[in-house]
Amino acid sequence: MQDMGQGDYFAGVDIGSTMTKVVLLGGGKEFSLVGPTGPEHRKLANRVMEEALGLAGIAFSEVTCVVATGYGRINVPFADRQVTEITCHAKGLSSLLPSARTVIDIGGQDCKGIRIENGKVVDFVMNDKCAAGTGRFLEIIAEALGVPLSQMGELSLTAVKPAVISNTCTVFAEQEVISQLSNGESVPNLLAGIHQAIATRIHAMAGKLKIAPDIAITGGGAKNAGLVRALETRFGRPALVPREPLLTGALGAALMGQEIYEKAVRAGSTLARKPRKLGEASFF
């Protein structure tokens, strides 16, 4: 990642369906913050930004460019630009894992497959019509089995024989899991079976792309070791996972801000932006 001068700071704000992420780049350093989106945070992105600024020890006036991305990017009134999450994920991941050519992003409410070349999006597919293959699907199964979401992955890796889960519809899969549990199937086997079912669905979705190695997994789903293992098995190769897979989009947004600013400088102009105030979104 390119170092910047001491006075240049760039912010990326990624408001997902379940988590809000902020990345601040400046002075050769990176500061980040992750918090729940929630119904109120969707209109109070300024609070998350204020926390990030406090972490970095800078004032909002010192931020040269703010780029918003993600599900709730329109609810960031202090952003200078709004960029789609597909573009930002490609930008962020390419800076972290330059060899990645296919990205599987598993979010709270959708799952995306992205093909990238030289940090640019070549093609993408998205599942945003059904919860299957998303973080919400995992949450529902975790609740049904009484397992903390954070422990699902590791517990599934202790399975003796993954259960066969025939349904990927959230409602029917939950019923099937409960039924098999009542018939004596172990929780680890059920979790492993669920991960295999999700991996099969994601693999089918990604198959619409021209999949190329290396394959990287991002989003909250990348924190689930069992799901990552199931995806690696389905794709037939190891997958790359960033150190903090939730921050890819926010990092990409911050880098987009830096790129926008540098293009303006090279053109001999100033960065065009409207007056901004670090306040909450207004819907009326």
C-alpha cells in the first residue's frame, strides 16, 4: 500500500446489512473500526466515523476524501462519493491479496462472486433474493441448534460424518436440521452438513463466472473456518482469506478516495466536493 503525506487522510465507510465498517488511511498508517449496523446505525453513520477519527486522533476536517459503499451507502450524507460495493471489494482485495482473481464475498444478507483483473471488476454475480448462502442463514441455523455463531466453524470441523442436508431454503433447512437433531444426529455433523450445503450453493452461483485462481473469501462468512473448509473442498483448491475479511470493502472505498484525489492533483485541479457536515442522515 502506498504511503501518503502527513496531511492526507482518506476514509472508506462500508455500511452493510449487519455490520458497519470504517477504514482511515493517512500518514502511512491504517485505522479501522467495525460495529453493528442496526436500524439506528443506518442513519447514524456519523457516530461510527467519529469513533474512527478518535481512534486515529484526527479531526474530520483533516480527511481529504470520504467514499461510502455498501448496502447503506446512500445514508452517509458526509461522503464525497458513493461507489458500489462490488468495485470497492475488488479494489480493497487487490491491495491485500494481489494474486486473487476470484472473490467470494459472504455478507449478512447476500453473497457475491467477483472476477477481478488488475484491481478492476471483470464480471460478477450476486445472490440477494434468498438468505441461503448468507450470514443470516448461518445465524438462523446457529439459533436452531443453540450454538454461538462464533463457534459454528470450529465445531463443524469435529464432525465424524457430515449430515446430508437436502434443503437450502432457510425455512426448510431449519426444519430439516431440527428434525435430524431430534432423531439423534450430532450437532457437529449437522453443522458440517449445513456448511457443505451452503458451499454447494455458492459454488453453483460462482460457476456463472469464469472462475480463476487464486480464490479469496471475504465478508463475515470468511470468519467461519468450517465454511471456508467446505468451500475449499467444493472449489478443489485452497482459498485465501484476508486478515480481517470484514474490512475489504471499506479499505477499497478509502483507496478509491485516494485515487480520486490523486487524479485531481495530476490534472492540476482541486477535488470537487460539496460542503459536508459530520451529521446523521435525514430522510425527510
